[in-house]
Amino acid sequence: MSLTEHAEIVLIEDILRGDFEQLELEKGRLFRLPWGMSVSKLRVMGVVISSFISEDRNFARLTIFDGSGSIELRSFEDGVRLLIDENGEIYGIGSILDVIARPRSWREELYLQPIIVRKIKDPNYIILRTLELLERKMSRMKIMSKMERRAIAESNLLYIERTIISALKSGPMNKNAIISMFPHEKAGTIEYVLDKLINDGVVERSEDVYMLRRWSWG
């Protein structure tokens, strides 16, 4: 397995703001990140700020910090070797680690169970990772911005549509009168909604006059 296979690169704060889904997989539940992506593995880079290993060496944990937050890595039995350095000691304070792990929870406490751990010797990699994450975040924000603008536009069209229907319940109206109801909207937008209402069978037109179809009154 490569270090990047099927693991979403994130900040620790992204993990802390995420949550588990109810869907059960063979190796645990999927984890939903704040922007809606569901994953089973995560990749983080951080500096060790505390560490512990049991006397029987069957359990080890260490806490890493990446500037956005901190989280524990926990390993059990054979997995403890992942948190051991080349000298046979648990990674000490100040070590920079690049980690692929599965998100886990015990008594509502979130932690990571490592799959692959690599010690980073050049601190410049932290800067490169930060820039990569910033680029990803900006891309997500652009996508969300487009989605939000689309939602606003759709909501606005629905408002225009309902307002026209409500007005036509009082009787037929010509196009100019309907357009004048929306001084801040382009005439083309109102005409688009009117055409949609006609295609939907809600409104009918006689020359330049619009009226509700009888069956649509209510």
C-alpha cells in the first residue's frame, strides 16, 4: 500500500469538526468530513507533543499537533511498532510525523489508529503540506460558492413564481404589469418564469395577457 492510497489529506481541525456516519463497513464506520466527504482513512502531518508506551509494549499513544489542533494516535499490540523509531523508542516530543490512519472513537473521544507512519526529517515539508491544504480548501470554497449561488438563484425563481401565481388569482394581468411587480429583476427573468408556468400547465396566455388555468386555482 502506498502512503497516499485512499487517504484524504486534512488538517487536524477538519477531523475534530467531522463525525462518524451510521453506515457500518467491515473495518468500521465511514467518517464524514466538514465539507461532506465520507472517508475511511485520513492523512495528517504534525509534531509530537506528548508520548507514552506501556511497560509490556502492547499499547502506545502519542499526541500530534499541526497548528490547527491536536489529536492522539493510539496503537495496540503489533500496531505499536508503527509508533517506534529506528532506535526502538517511541517517537519523542518534536518528531514530525506523516500519518495515514483510521479515525476511531472510544467513549466519545476521537483518536486515530495509525496504518502507516513516516518520520519527516525536513521541516519544510510542513510548509509544503500547509500550502497543499490551503489550495484544496480554496478549491472547495469555490465549489461551495457556486452551489450557494445556484441555491439562491433557485430560491429567487421560486419566490417569483409563487408571487405571480398569487397575483393572478385576483385576475388576468398583462406582461408589463407582471414585470412591474419585480422592479429589481430583469425582464428576461420574469419572462423565463412565465414561460415555465405555461409549460407546467399552471398559467395560460392570450396574446399579452396571462391568467391561471382553472384547475390550478386553489
